[in-house]
Amino acid sequence: MYPRGRWLQVLRRGSSRKWTGRPNRRRRSCRISGILSSPGKRQRRGPEVIVQKYGGSSVATPEKIRGVAERIRQRVDRGEKLVVVVSAMGKTTNSLIALAEQVSQEPSPRELDMLLSTGEQMTSALLAMALCDMGIQALSYNAFQLGMTTTGGFTNARIMDLNLSKLKTQLNWRNVLVVTGFQGITPEGDVTTLGRGGSDTSAVAIAAKCGCRCEIYSDVAGVYTCDPNRCRGARKLEYITYDEMLELSSLGAKVLHSRAVEIAKKYSVDLYCASTFSDERGTHVVNSLPEWLEQPVVSGVTTDNNQTRVNISRLPRSASVMSTLFSGLAGKGVNVDMISTVNENGHSHLTFTVVDATEKTVLETVRESLAPWEGWSVSADRNVVKVSAVGVGMKSAPGVAARFFSALDRKGISMLGTTTSEIKISALVSRDEGDEALRALVEEFGLVE
């Protein structure tokens, strides 16, 4: 049975010049040309095109859909054309998964994708209706009608390409195209979904292909130094780099999905994250911070509750054992995160964590992979949380790791594992100490007002 959470699961005024995060480069914009003029004449330049994405909480009810339509109308009145990518309404995806589980203990991934794709189709049609009632020329499209081709990995497909011809043609005649997020189609014609955060990925992929700015709207007003629902006084960041955003997203922050950030970084997409429900300024995701903005050592702290800790004792000290084990996990689509080993008396004691995988799947895969060897034992523990600090300032600031570990030690928090990168430090702690660990790091690095 497929786990429910698998598919469920942002301007500073101190400078007079605009900053895009790419020094000495003009801000990119996408303009779709109008009808071509006669030979020898100049081609008419069309209005700017912007890609917007609205998450499930932004379109959860008919009233909220009409509110989104009004926001879009205001942008159209400014002379912009929009490609609007939408998620399913509210908890629709959860409900569809629950429905599938009522008729099948092990839903076919292909049929599950057919079912789940209907959620975004409903939202796109409703939003297009609301826009048309306002006199706006809008049309809804399934992603596969626009030729969004994906791999064949049902429930977690990857975008391969997007055919822009129909999008460009329709934008010559309409102000708004409403596109289903989270889905695509294989070269063979099968409907696929993109997995967790798929609508973010859809929107950024379209923006990358068009060379457009991408605006991500949700119920959060931007990217914060920590979760504002858990940390009173959390500061909203005016700018954050792609690298920092990528680390925060992969470590549990829910503003943007890591796959979307990867695409944005690769193709230098101008990303802007803001709230659907207010006009409060959001956060720009940029290649590098403005020169006038002081670079913090730590930009944010986050936690990841979707970790399972796996302990394997008395493994033979052999590279082939490790290779067989992790190849088996990869073959089952299990994402391995933190890894540590201790060698003792000719044996290895291995500890690693996995993300977004069921305990049953992990244990079964370990036992299958290690069946040729004897004498080892395995256990799994979901009562853990990974707490992380992220910041590009770590590259040039000494002593960050010492401050990180000292902050946890002063609170008596035991670390079950650690991992670091150039701009990140993470520690695995017990679940009941997760909130205390988060507060300790927030206080240590001055991340609240």
C-alpha cells in the first residue's frame, strides 16, 4: 500500500536599483510575439508573460478560487499575460488516495496517477470559469495537452520536455492559460504525476522553458528564518540564494520543493515566493545576494520529521556488502540520507536514515539485500527528527559547527548522528527533543526578532 504522505507532502527597499541576483545582467522577461507582420516590417512585441503557481490552500474553496481570479484580473489589467499553474483544491489529493485505498490494498501506480490527476483538472477548469465570468479571456489546459512529456516513473515522474507551440499560439489570443500542475504524459501516452511538490516543479519547468519569471503563491508570505508557526518572531528573508533554498527545501522546509529549486538554479529562473492572501512583499530566490545586503552566517533553521533511522549490527567489513545493500535500496526507490559506520572486531555497525519511505519497505529491502550474509541484525526507528542550519555565510565564517553543537549541548540534547556540507550542518535527534533543538539553534544564530 502506498503511504499517504508520499504525494502530499519568498524586497528590500534599501537600494534604488532593481536586483535580480545576477550582477551585470538585465532582468529576464518573457514576451510572446504577436501575429507576425508582413515581410520587411518589424515584428510586433507582445506583453510580458509571467508564470504563477497557486498551491492547494490557495484554491481550497470556491471563494478562494474567486479570490485568486481577482488577483489574476488585476495583473491582466496591468497588461500582463499569465500562465497559471494550479494544484488540487485543499486536501483533494489526500481524499483521492483514501478513495483508492478503499477499493485496492495495492493500487496500481498507473491507475493511481490517472485518479490523482483529476484533482488539478478540476481546479484548472473552475479557475478558468471564474476568470471568464470576469470578462478575462482564459482557457484551461491539462499539462499533457501542452506536451509536458515525462519519464515513465508513475507517481514520481520527471519532466523531460515541454512543447511551447500551443502555449504560444493560445497566448496570442488569450490573456490567461490555466494549466494543471503535478502531472504530465509519457511518450507512450500514459498520464503521470510528479510526486510531492509536483506543481512547483511544473510551474518552474514552464518558466524555464519560456524564459519567464515564476511566482509561487501559497499560504506563507515568503521564506522565513524558521517556521513562523513554530517560532514566534521568525524573520522573513528578502533574498535567499538558490543554494540555500535548495538545502532548506531538501531538509524539510515546505515553501518550495527541492526539484523546483534545482530547475530554477540550472536555468536561472527568477523565483518569487509570496502569500496568496495578502499584498505583503515576499522573498526573491536569487543566484547571489545583493552586494549591499549583509550576508548572514546562517539564513535559516529547519526540521525534517520524515526520517527513519536504520541500524544494522555486525555486518561483514566488505565493500561488496555495502554496495549490495545500497543498490537494493536504490532499486526500490528508497532515498538514503545520513550514513555513518563504526568498525569493531572485524565487523561494521551501520546507521543510516531514509526519507519518505515506510518502515516495512526499508526492512524488507534490507533483509532481501543482505540475505547472502549471516550474523547481522537490523532495526528501524521513526522516533527521530533531523534539525539543520543553512547559510552561505558558513563558507567564510569559522566556528559555526562549534556554535551549532554547543547550542544543543547546553540544552542537554543528545545527537544520534550528524552530517555537514559547505553551507549546512544537520543533527539527528529524538523526536521529543526536536522542538527544543530548533529553538536552541534559532536563539544561537539570532534568527528571530
